[in-house]
Amino acid sequence: MAAKGLKLGARRFVAGETLDDFVTIVRALNDAGFLVASAILGEEVSVVEETRDVTARYKELLTRLSSEGLKANVALKLTHLGLGINEKLAAENLSEILAHAATLGNFVRIDMEDSACVDATLRIFRAVRSAGFTNVGTVLQAYLYRTPADLAALGDCCPNLRLVKGAYLEPASIAFPKKSDVDAAFKRLIEQALQSGGYTAIATHDDDAIRHATEFIRKNAIPLDRFEFQMLYGVRRALQARVRSEGYTVRIAAPFGREWYPYFMRRLAERPANLLFLVRNLFHS
Ligand code: FDA
């Protein structure tokens, strides 16, 4: 019963279990004026063959997005591609996906996972950029003290970066423990990124941060083709519609698949009220 209730709860944040379910949801989001960042659920893969299978599934996803004419790119996790086994394997799998995406004119973003992955993720990002892939971006997390320096160091490659507050539990030695400090760091990071030469995806459901960003954008006349807003599937739909109606590009990050558990747990941790929502599901299942 508990497992069924958890699954029902997860459904709010997960855009279907199969690629066919997902395509239907992406089309509906596109029809409502949203772009999509597609992800296949899964992370921490520890078997080499499984990482090859994930790579093949991402290529299949890219092919399907293209053949269906959908406005959707891809976001993935390096531990899904084998980063926990070794860095070279993850980089090879990523390069294979990037090469396929390039033939379809599509783009791939590397999500940022917990702090143990940050150095390797940035190294791999730089390596694929140096290898000539321009259709790749990554993510920076405002809660880490190191992030402004990481952003400055990436400036030379004019990166496409998604900025987030950060979703993992990190020690106070490396990350702001207080939410108000994270919120302030996030606003500073948005300004720093928008002033640099790259493309910025501002990923948040925080009204105050969005207001701060739009004021900064207006004051500094940042062109519309230099940034977008991103939000998660199933989170604050009215806010998603409002930001879109103000004329901004809004991309919805939508994951699909069966391995929803760790993703769902992070979404629960972000908002205590989600736990109440879950408990209600547990009792009604
Ligand atoms: P904040 O937590 O202050 O929330 C603002 C408002 O939104 C609150 O009022 C709250 O009610 C509502 N809200 C936020 N999260 C909610 C939820 N789960 N359910 C319901 N309501 C919610 N992190 C990371 O470490 N690596 C990554 O690669 C990514 N990628 C990513 C992509 C996209 C498109 C988004 C939007 C977010 C991520 N994240 C992420 C997650 C991010 O780090 C952060 O944990 C969440 O976005 C929550 O922070 P907010 O900025 O929304 O602010």
C-alpha cells in the first residue's frame, strides 16, 4: 500500500513511465507555449552495460523528439552514464549522445549532482567543449561557496549554464546552511551569469528570485535570446503560466521513466507541504 501511495505521489512530478506517455505530455506542454528539457529518470548506475543501455535510450529519445517535431532538448545526469564507475566511461557515453544530438540540431545539458561530482562534471563539460561540441551546457548550484569562482573560470568558453539553488544535502563546510543565504547567493549568481557572455537558464520557482532577475534584465537591457526561465514539471503551474504570459521563454524540465524514487525524494525535501500531499496519497491508496 505504501509503495502504491508513493508512486501516486511521484506521478505529480513525473511525465509518464514510457516514451510514448512522455511524447504526449511534451506535445501538450509545447501546445501551451512551453519548451521542454527531457530527462530519463535514473542515476548512480554501477554496471557498464547498463550505462550503454542508458546512452542508447537517450539517443532514441533524441531521435523521437526530432521525428515528432517537438520543442524539447535533453538534460541528463553523469552518474546515469557511469561517472560512479569511471570518468572516462561517462565522458565517452556523453560524447556519443552529443554527437547524435548534433546531427539532429539538438542540445544536451549535464545536470549537477552532489558535491562529490562537481569537479568531474566541470572537467567533462570542458573536455567535450574542447572536443568541439557546442551543443552542450551544464548547471551551477548557488548553495556551494565555490560557485562564483567556477562561473568566473568558465567565462572563457561562453557557456550555456542553468543556475539553481541546489537540491542535495551538503555540509556547512562547503555550502550555505541557511536558506536566506542561499537565496541571496542565487540572486548574485544570476546577475554574474547574465553579465557574462554566455546563455543563462534561470531555474527556480521562487517569485522573489524571478522578480529580481526580470528587473535586472530590464535595467541592463539583456536581450531575450540570452536567457530563459526553467521550472520543474508539476511544480507551481500557475507561476509557469504567468512567467510565460509575460513574454519570457519558459522551459519545463520533465523527467519520465520508472526510476522515480530518488528524484521524488528530492522534490519532497524541497517543500514540507509535499509531505502532507504524500501522506494523503498513502492513506487514499
Ligand atoms: P525555493 O525552494 O525557495 O522555492 C520557491 C517556491 O517554490 C516555494 O514557495 C515552494 O513552495 C515552491 N517549490 C519549490 N520546490 C518545490 C517542490 N519540489 N514542490 C512544490 N513546490 C515547490 N538542483 C541541483 O542540485 N542540480 C540540478 O541539476 C537541478 N536542476 C534543476 C532544474 C530545474 C529546471 C529546476 C527548476 C530545478 C533544478 N534543481 C536542480 C533543483 C533546485 O536546486 C532546487 O532544489 C529547486 O528548484 C527548489 O528551489 P527553488 O529555486 O524553486 O526555490
